[in-house]
Amino acid sequence: MDATMDSSGAVDRIPIHQAKRIGGLSDPLFVGALWGCGLLVLVLLALIIGQLFLGGLPALREFGLDFLWTASWNPVTEKYGALVMIYGTVFSAVIAVIVALPLSFGIAFFLTEIAPQSLKRPIGVAVQLLAAVPSIIYGMWGFFIVAPLMAQYVQSPLIDLLGPIPVLGLLFQGPPLGSGMFTAGLILAVMIVPFITAMFVETLESIPPMLKESAYGVGCTTYEVYRNVSVPYGRTAMVGAVMLGLGRALGETMAVTFVIGNATRLSASLFAPGATIASTIANEFPEAPIGSLKLTSLLQLGFILFVISFIVLALSRALVRSRLD
Amino acid sequence: MASLAARRAKDNAVKAISTGFAALAIVLLAWILLTLLAKGLPALGTNVFTQITLPPGQGGGLLNAIVGSLIQIGIALLIGGPIGIFAGTFLAENGKGTKIGSATRFVNDILLSAPSILVGLFIYQFLVVPFGGFSGWAGSIALAILVIPVIVRTTEDMLNLVPVGLREAAFALGAPQWKVVIMVTWRAARAGIVTGVLLAIARAAGETAPLLFTSLGNNGWSLDLSKPMASLPIAIYQYAGSPFDDWVSLAWAGALLITVGVLLLNVVSRVVLARTH
């Protein structure tokens, strides 16, 4: 405080333009640091995109846009293309979303409408803990526990049963390895269910109670209210939630690397080994020396993954936020 | 419209299936935890904490990996913690309604869910190649980049819960912004900010992909941050994929340690938050 009291108790008035800035330099410094850190986050994304693009540039010069639809990944002939990995990334993520969607709808229904108040929180937390388990743990669990079970009890019977059917059978070809596209998709599904469910629950809880009560009032069952009132009302944000799950599944690395089988061949079969962009980067990087065409091809793959994830995540965010604005 | 009985039956069927799905989620979590306990507990001797990684068949433990992880997480937090808290404070206090604020919030949300392996590739290009090699520093900075968006998000959310009147009261007393933020807003949101930091630690502790190309891993004992440094996730990755039984069981022991640690951090952060709100 610059105003002081003299002995008589009257306040010593200072003209406003002569008053010292309170706190001196500390405030501009502090506020500057706040802005600086905010801008740093902004710059970080630009740096990541820039570095990945520049790193992949030699591969872009060598292969051009053909890189995107070339199915070969051959270190011997030095011919690299991204098609197999883009296909694997999208295929495994789509399997994950298809499996995770009904699960998330069900769990969200359970948590918002069925669960007694006392169970709601512990079960909700348990579902969220599935998201906290590290990716590499899912990888080990998938590789050592799930894959052998898949081979024996799921893949063998399905290949025998559905493999001979024309067209549909294409999805069920090959030996029952346990690992492969389908197993990767299942593990990814378990990993994204908590994200989708949490956002579903958040959306469902924000629905005006009056809407639901009117539906109950005309005699709807709990499921009918969920199906015809709650879900349509929250539709946009829920699509956004699914997109977030998709975005997460696209870039997941360690879990997929363990169970996808890491084969750089194109196959329509659900049970065939494959590769995603992320698993290829993790796997091939140790054999890609600095300055090699392989390394820049991997960086180019990284750039492609970043672009795909960015679009999906940005779309997801726009949909989720549209409810709020 | 279907008969009432049919509609009731459908309602009950969907309720039963949904309850089953919720039960399935719990079963999966239990299955993962029991697998870790069954495979990890027998391998979890004192050697895990007292010996470093050794060639197959010679026993050994994970001491260097545990210490390496702690060092890298610690540095990641020292770098990412302040940046994250400041950026989150910027969003809640200065960036509201501004274009730069919205852009930063958008970018932070993208970083929060962006593939972590790309952060590893970025640091490889940005630090490892120019500075001539894999290093503990590179690993720490990669983890810092993963820690920042988590802390930004929780800090902003928690500061938004602090009543505006509290800030206005402080400003009305003539306090400059730094005093208002440090002595009023941060103090009011302390528990929430701590929660964000705990969640960030949990995220950094389990991340493997960003360390593959940055700190690389190290089978020897090294505290030198300018050299490749061991970490628990990398050791698990290396050991789980090896053909040696003793290495695989050490991987399970490490997996048990990480998972229990990460889940405990998550539960503790929830308790901290629930207590204050």
C-alpha cells in the first residue's frame, strides 16, 4: 500500500498517475510466464508436426505420394510404402470401435439408469481403472494370456466353420495363430471402452430430467427412454466420444505391437497377422540407422499417423464441444 | 406398438445385458490384476530391488530400471509440472474468451490423446539426432511432453471451480495478479492441482513407446543423464519378448510393480479429489 496515514489520521493522498505500480516488476514477470507457458503448449504441437514432416521429407522426395498406396515394405530392395500399415491401423481401430461401442452403451446404461447409488461410484471407478492400466501391460496380457485362448477357442472353430463359405470366408482364412488383427482389435476395445463410457455417462447425466420424466410419464420403459430420449438428445456428443475412442485406438503402440503379429503383408482375414503404423515404428526403428531411407520412411509413417489422429481427434472435440456452445 | 409384456421383456433383457457388460468390465480388470499377481508375485524377490539386470540365467533384478524410471519421471515432472500448471492457469485466468486461449485449449486436447510414440519420434528428431545419441535427458523430456497436457487440463478444470468472487475480493484489496493466483486461486484449488500431478505421474510411469527412441534402455548401472538410461517399461518390453524364462518372469514382476503403482496413484488421486469436493 502506498497510501500512508500521517499522525493526524488523515490519508496522505497521492495523485493516481504518481502512484507506484503495485508489486513492481513481479506482476509483469508472472503474467508473462503464464502467457509463455500457454504459448509453449501451442508451439509444441507445431514443433511435433514440423519435425515429423521434415524427418519424412526425404522419403516423400524418393517415393512421392505413391508412398501412401504402395503395399511393399522391403528393406532389401529399399522399396517402402505405407498401405499395409495404414490398412492395419484403420482395420484394427475399426474392430476396436465395433466391439467397444455396444459395451460402452451397455455400461453407460447400467451406470446411469440401473446401478443402485451405492454401486455406481465403485463400478464407475473400476471401469475407469481399465484406462489407467499401462499399454505394455495390455500387451503382455494379450500376448501371454489372451492370444493362446483366442487360437484355441475362437479362431480354430471359426476358421473351420466359416472359412469355406465364399466371400465371407475371406475374413476367416489362415492358421489360428492367436495373434493378429482381431486379437489386436479386441485388446484395443478393452482399452478404449473406459474413455467412451466416461464421455457417454457425462453426456447422459447432462440431459434435462424433464425430458426423461415426460417420456416416463407417457409409459416408456427405462430402455425406451434411454433409446428414444437420452441417446438421441446426446447424439452429437456421443458420436464425438466414439471418435475419441477411435483416435486413441489408432495410435496405440505397445499393446498392439505385442499381439498383432507384425507382418507387412496385406490380408483381408481377421485372423491374419498384420501391422499398424505405430507397431511398425516401434518394431523397425532399431534396424533403421540415422540417414537411412528406412528411417525417413518411418518418420513419414509417423507424420501420416499424426495427420490421421489429428483429424479424428479434432472432429471428436468439435462434436463433443458443440453440445456446450 | 408391441404389447406391454413384450416391451417389458425387452426392457429386462437390455437391463440384463447391460449389467452383464458392466460385470464383464470388472471381470476383465480382475483378470488382468490376477494374471499379474499370479505371474509377478512368485518372481518378486528382494533381488528385483537390489540387483541390476544381468544376462539370462544369472538371476539379476530390475534395480537400474526402477531407479532409471524414477529419475526420468522426476525430471519430467520438474520440467512439465511448472509448465503445465502455468499453462493451465493461463487458460483459466488470462486466456478465457480469447482466440489464443481457445487455440491453446484445442492443441492441449489434441496433445492429451495424440499417439505417445510420435512424441518419442519427435524427441528423437529434435534432441537425440542433433545431440548425438540416446540419453536420459531425451527420455525425461519426452515424458515431460506427455505430462504437460494432463496437468494443463486438470489445473484449468480445477481453477474454473474456484468462485470468481474469491478472486474479485483479492483484486479489490489491491493485490496484483501474481498474489491473487498464488495466494488465493492456487491455494483454493490445491487438492485439484495435486490430483493432476498424481495422474500425470501415473501416465508417465507406464509409458513405453516414447522412451524407445529417446532413453533407449540400458542393461548396466548408469545415473548419467547424458547416456542411455534404463527404465522399467523398456526393461519389461525387452524381457517379455525374450525367449528366456527367467527374463520373462522378471518382466512379470516389473509389470506387477508398475500396474500396482499406477492404479494406486489413480485411486489416491480420486480420494484426494473426493475429499475436497
